[in-house]
Amino acid sequence: MKIRLFTVANMLTLLNAFCGCCAIAMAMSGYYMEASYFIFASLFADFLDGFAARAMNESGPLGKQLDSLADTISFGLFPAVIMYQLLGRAYQSHSGPDGAYFVLDQLSKMDIIMRAPAFLLVLFAILRLAKFNIDERQGEEFRGLATPAAAIFILGIMHAVVFLRFPALAFLGSLPLLFIVTIIISVLMIIDIPMFSFKFKRWGWKGNELRYLFILVSIALLILLRLEALAPIVALYIIISISRFIFTKTSTT
């Protein structure tokens, strides 16, 4: 069997991974806005590779595996690095003058160990992606929080804490809350609860009411809060999905 490595879809998937690596490098050096630009590029490439695979009939097991490997970097390791940095801010140890920069060789071993819970996000992203590859139920809806959504949530917290454009959101940088967020997001990635998808079978209002309303609310939040709205948007998505699951399960019993 001949395996084609350098298809358009696969190149887009590799672009996703490359931008994810650049985002991590930027974040580790304290260039958080630049890291955001690269992770948005990863999201765009991840969105396009599926379209390219279907349009050019390039779908196959290789593309599926490559997509998960790339997502592990961009939407698993990247949010973990961001959380690692945020935990460093919370500890207020070895930070630069504005509290935004962290240099690894200035940290003690204990500092690094105390920030290590951030890497739960990588471990659970790996579990989620491996499960996704073999779970045949995830054709229409995701089971558990998708890794891009988890990464967007952590990115939103980063913007709220680092840039402080809205001081009322500064509480998101508290140490206990960051630990709680890490655990909750990690568990949500593997929990067996359907999350509503944005796959439109048709563009009409009927049957898509929830999708359109969510998109409109998300746009309004982005206008009001800018990138600080990312975390509330994902939180709303999670709440709606869990509430919908509980309501559906209750109504059928």
C-alpha cells in the first residue's frame, strides 16, 4: 500500500503543529500576544485540513493520526505551558519587573515541581485524542470537551490575567482557582458527555437554533470583552452542553 505523506490536508495538519510549536516558544519567552496569534493560526489550519481532506478525497487513517499528533502539541502542550506560566505568576517567584516573564534557568527545582500539575492538561489531551480516534460515537457530536475548546479556555484565562484590561477578572489568576481549572478542564476532556457540535447539515434556523444563538452571544461577548471573552464563551458552551445532556436524560427516563 502506497502512503502519501505530503498531501494538502497533511501539510495543513503539519502547519497546525508548526504554529503550535511557535506558540509554545513565544509563551515560554513571555510573548503572550504573539503566542495567541500562532495558536489562532493553528486553529485555522486544524479547521481547514478536514475540508481539504474531503474536497480532495484525501481522508484516511494517516490523516486522522497526524491530526491527533498535531493537536497534542497545539491544544495539549500549549495550554499546559500557559497554565505552567500562570501558576508561576500565582507563586510570584522569579518573575520579571512586570510579572509577565519567566526564565526557566532561574527557577529552583521545587518551583518547577510545584508548577507541574499544569501538565495534567497534556496527559488528558492525549487520553482524549486517543479515545476520539477509536470512538465511533463522535461522528455528529463530541464526547467530552474537544482539545481546541480546552486550549481556547486556557488562552482566555491567560488574556484576563496577563493583560488585565478588565481588573474585575484578575481573580482568575488566583492559585487555588488555577488548580481547580486545571483539574476540571482535564476531566471534561475525557468525560462521556456529548458536547453540541457546530456541524450544520443545513443553514436554516430550524434545527440550528442553539448553534445560532450561541454564535450570536459569543460575538457579543467578544465585542464587549475582546479576547478575555474566550474563557466565558467556552464556559457557556460547557454549561449548555451539560445542561442539555441532563435535560435529555431526565426527559427520557
